[in-house]
Amino acid sequence: MDINGSEVAWRFGAGNPSLEAASALSIRAIVHRLYGCVDRSNPRKLAPLGHGDPSPFACFRAAAPAEEAVAAAAVSGKYNSYPTAAGLTDACSAVAAYLSRYLPYELSTGDIVLTAGCNHGIEIMMAVLATPGANVLLPRPGYPLYEARAALGGLEFRHYNLLPEKGWEVDIEGVEALADENTVAIVTVNPNNPCGSVYSYEHLAKIAETARKLGMMVISDEIYEHCAFGSKPFVPMGVFGEIAPVVTLGGISKRWMVPGWRLGWIAMTDPKGILRKKKIFEAIIIYRGISVDPAAIVQGAIPQIIANTDNAFFTNAMNIMREAAEICYQKLKGTECITCPHKPEGSMFVMVKLDMSYFEGIVDDIDFCTKLAKEESVVICPGSGLGMENWLRVTFAVDPPLLEDGLERLKSFCLRHAKPQEAGDSVMC
Ligand SMILES: *Cc1c(COP(=O)(O)O)cnc(C)c1O
């Protein structure tokens, strides 16, 4: 009733169909719902194995010089204004120099666009590529923000497979079969979320050659750059930028373990200047200009964050991550109904397969994760959210004792829900 006593017919309502379609693809929504299922009266500590954010754990605390750089930027009073469109020049130039360390050519300040985290880079690229009729190739399993952002912008996406039996490499033949004259880009994630794999130099070269053959760019999501703790070193896709133009997406969220600082970048790792010639770079700047800016304070701190974080921080973090990945792999391997096709060697995740025939009263991976959250206060991301039904994505970016405890609870959950052995079974053994 309004002041005159009559009903007001409010004309607005939420129901944007593209937003609904995009949100159906959101992994955050799935994981959020699982956190909501946790029984808060359960005295056991919540084991958050559903999303990769090591920053709350003391053992993964950000490097002190990085925190000090942000504090110094804040109190300097120099970063209270709107930053310039692509990002503060000193910040872009520090990122260009940092990325150039690992490339056979030099990036310049103008090759870098700063973003509010890598997710913002994904948003920008999916919008820039959404020309009428275009399609992009996305990995399955993948990182669903690509699908969500493409859906929101009306960009068609097609899935190519990552092959578990080949260490989760890209199914190159599948990519070739999938692409057509409207395919504009292939997205790769290396080191890989959700698979925990790291691509070899040879495999990356093969992807670049395939992109060249098909006339598409590579969007290389390298938010886990250098997060490699197995036998294969991390190689940036930009190393192959002469073969096919590469847009590298990155940021400090994962390597520096500060996802809350919201600082990422888009780098034109394209020594032949094809992205510029095709006006992609211009479109990125235009989109960036009508989108958000990363906080100027963090931009202002970036040169010091990069310069002052010493190698000991990264080495130590990777040593703990290696230990955590080992615990995770061994525990999962020791759980009867779970198979792990590939030992994690990078990122913060591993994909494992559930044997659904083992259980009684559990219908699929979502049901499994929901009951697990309720009964054991362990949150794990169901594979369905990543295009892999009856798989699980487990993160090991968790304080190792809690990780171990969480995986023990996972195991007892599985045993408790196992189908009872039939009397005849033992005779066959
Ligand atoms: C975490 C993650 C991102 C998001 O990074 P932010 O910098 O936190 O936005 C992007 N891509 C992948 C594959 C990720 O795992």
C-alpha cells in the first residue's frame, strides 16, 4: 500500500534470461550451495576442499614485502585518483618486464592491460570475441566462468576434451574436428585448473601449431603460472607467440596467494602484432574503458610487489603445495571408490572419478557432495559443474593437517555409504 492507500504496480523484476543461463553455469553458485549444507552444529572443522583459496591458512600467508607494498601505496596518498584506462604506466611496465623474463622477446608497457583479477580478463576477452556468428573452443573439464561469460555475451562455445589417459593433454584431433570458419579462439589453462596438469613444451607447441592451422588465437589462462611442483617446468604459451597470436591472462591471485587484492592482467604475447592489426587490442581497451578498474592502490604497489617478493616465498609455497598434493593423491588413491588418473603436478587441484556402482543411496556427484557436506563438513566441488558428471574436483590448497583430516572424513563417508557386500561375493574372491 502506498501513502494514498492504493497498490503500486512495480514494473521491475529479476528475470534476465541470459543472466539466468549464465548463472546456471556458475561453479561459485554450486559451491556456495554446498557451504550452505554444512551442519554448523557439527563441532568438526569445516574442510574447504571445494574452491582454491589458500590465503586463509597461516602456512600460505602472503609475503610480508607484498603486504607492505600495498600499505605503503595506501599511505603515500599518490593513489587516490582514478587510474588511467589500461592501468597505471609504472604498473603495466613492471608487469611487462616481469613476464618478459620468461619469454624469448620483450613485452612493452603497451602490451599490458591491468584487470580486476584474471576473472575480469576472462570477462573482457569473451565480450571482445562475441562478434556475430563467432565461436570459441573451451576445455572440458574447465573453468566455468568462460562458459558463463560467453553465454552472457551471446558468444557460442564448443567443448574440446582434455584426455585423462594422456595426462589431461588437449585432444588436438578433437579440436580440429570441432573448429570451423567461425572459430576465433581456443582457451587453454596451464597449469591446469581443474586437472592439476602442466603442459610440456612440445604439447604447447602443438597447440600453437593447431591454432595457426585453424586461423585462431590462443587465450592462455596462466593464473597458475609457475605453480608447478612436478617434473615439468611451467612454460608460458607466449613462447610460441610467433606461431600463433597469444593473449595471456594472468595475475597475482594465485602465485602471490592474494585473490582478494583483485589484480590481474591481459598481455599481448604476440610478437608479430597480429592482435593489433586485427583491432583486438583496441577492442580490449574499449571494453576496459567501460568496465571496472583494479584498485589504484594495488596498481601502485605492483612494481614493489614484484620486485620485493623474494624467491624464498615462492619456493616455500611450492614446497608446501607439493606436500599437500602428495597427501591428497595418496589419500584419494587409498579410497576404494575413487580413481585418480593423473597425479597433480601443478595448480591447486586434482580431478578424480567416482565409481557410482560402489554406493547405496547416492545417485550422482552432486548428491555425493551434498551429503558429504552435510554429514562430514567437507566441501568438494562436483564434476558436473565442470562438465564431468560423477567426477570430483578436489583442491589441496589447504593447510596439510586439515587436508588430511578432510580426506579421512571423505573416506569414512564413502565406506559408510558403500553397498553392502552380497553373500555370494566372497565366494568369487
Ligand atoms: C582462480 C582462477 C581465475 C581467477 O583469478 P582471479 O585473479 O582471482 O580473478 C581464473 N582462471 C582460473 C583457471 C582460475 O583457477
